[in-house]
Amino acid sequence: MVIYWSNEDERFIVEVPELPGCMADGTTHEEAIRNAQRVIEEWIETDKELGRDIPEPRGKLAYA
């Protein structure tokens, strides 16, 4: 998950790069993560119902 503050939306935004189009938001960091977890589950459930392949996790990103 990539989490950042959006001044435009005045909310924390969570993007899930491994799941195209999978995003969530929240007024707090914790709320945004909770919402993202729910959206990830829904994203995976929908892809399974549509018979699509679920991407394999890529692992941790390294930052310098």
C-alpha cells in the first residue's frame, strides 16, 4: 500500500499498485488503511467472480 495525504481531497489516500485501480481514502491514516483492506478484499472477490487472474504479491519495496 502507498499512503499519502491529499491536500486537494483533505484525506489520506491509499493506492494498491499491485491491484490496478484499487484505491481507498479516509480522514485518518488508520481509517484509510481499514478502508483499503476492505477494498482489497472486494477487488479480489470481484476478480475471482469474473475469472480473472489475481496478481502475485511483489514483496516489499526498498527505499534508499
